[in-house]
Amino acid sequence: MERTQRQLRLSLSLGLNKVAVMVVAGLALSACGSSAQSPGQSEVARLQVVATTTVFADMVRNVAGPEVAVDSLVPAGTDVHTFDPTPDDLVKVSRARVIVMNGLGLDDWLDKVVSNAGAVEPVKLGSLSDVALITGEGGPNPHLWMDVAYGEKYVDEIEATLSRADPAHAAEYAQNAAAYRTRLSSLDTWVKEQIASVPPANRRVVTFHDAFPYFARAYGLEVVGVAVDAPGQDPSAAQIAALIDAIRKSGVKAIFAEDQFSPKLVEQLAAETGTTVVSDLFDDSLGDPPVSSYEEVIRWDVMHIVDALK
């Protein structure tokens, strides 16, 4: 499989045999507290946390507070599905006391890095027991956090994980998490109100890849189709033709794509069908201000989706 091939390339390029990894990890730990701190963080953080994406790192910061050092492996604007870790990422993982990922196929490349680095077991935010997973041919869809109610459940997992790693500050994490959940609950209500303002006949959409099924289910949209099965996979001519036919038959008003992907394919689809293109949504990654937090990602996407559909 493609992911397995990427992992093998990573192992070869970094020389990730066990001896080499332990040497790198030992050097990293001996240097802990110096150059690996993120800008603006104190030189001595009480806890080192690594998350795979900027979205999850932002969630962790909202629960952890300013005294915890939180870093993201995948830079903003980079595709998490096809990300190849670097030697610096290995160092970050080796020194972290908490590692946060999503799982469900989104960022499973991290499992190999964690194993080779001898690092702590990561918490997989997508491994929730009380959610209704949406499953396709490739397995469960990983984008649970796009339903803000599920985002609140991610906060629960983050709070519990931080409290286990740093029980002395569990009360602080609980207070931060409670305040964050309150904001997210209000955000969830706002999203429902905004989508409800769209005429029901206009609530059919096409997306670049399958990142919005939980969002659509929670807020009353219908995803008619996706342009690509997964980032990095080009659709066949037959798939494009079938999607164009579905767009025309269903009366889709707009096609949506994320900022980190090329808009060429969705622009081609729009030209064939007379639909509107919105190519600057966010889901797996934060962006530049104002899209610099999970909450603002949701607000940005909702405002752009509603504007296009109304």
C-alpha cells in the first residue's frame, strides 16, 4: 500500500534502525529545554506535547494553557494524509511526554515514527466509543472533529490525557476544558442556525475530498460526491464524468475545496456544470489569521458555505 511504501522510504532515508534511533533520541533528551521550544513558549515547560496537525495542537493548547509546550508535526497548509516526517520530527516525538493524533487512517504514519523512536503511546482522538462512524470503501472516515459536538469529545480525551500525564495540574486542565467546551457548544448552535438559513433545496454540495461527511450529517447538508477518493489520487475520466452527471441531476449549487489543494480539478468540474467554486475551506489544517484556530476554521467554513449556497 501507498502508506506502507512511504513508511519504508522514511525508514531508509532516516536510517531508522533501532540503534540509530536510540542515539538520536538520547541526544534529543539531553538537549531538552533548549532549541526545540516553539516561539513564545517559556524555556522550561512543565509538559512537552506533540500533535500531528495544527488543528489538534490548537485544541491541546486551549486545554493545556500557556505553561505547556505544544508543537505540531504537520505545518499549517500541509496535507496530513501524504505528510512525510523528517529527522526533526523524530526528535520532537522522542522527547514528548504526550503525543496526540487522530488515527482512523488520517495520520497513521505516526505509528511507525513512535515505534522507532521508542516514544510514549499516542492518544488517538478518533478512537471514541460513543460516536457513529461514517464508513466507506477505505474504512471509517477520520474527520470527526468537523462535527463540533464530536470536537467537544476530542476535548474530553485531551483533558483526560493531560491529567494522566500531569496530575498535579489536573484541576487547571479541567477548568480550561470546561471553558473551551462551553465555547464549542455555543459554536455548534451557531453553525446549526447558519445552515438552517440555507433553503433546503440548496443544501447539496460536492467537495474535493471526503472531509465533510460528519459536518454534513450534523448540520443538514447532503454530499452528492467528491472529486478525489483521497488526496494524491487522481480520478479517472469515468469517475469525473459520473460526478458531472450527478452534479447536473442533483442541482448542486457549489463545489468546495480546501486551501491546501490545487483548485484545478474543482474549477474544471465547475466549468462543466455551471456551479460556483469555493476553494479556500479548511479542515485538516489551520491557516493564516483569521483562520488560526479550530473555532475560526469552523466559522470560516460555515460563512463561506452559507454564502455560496444562499
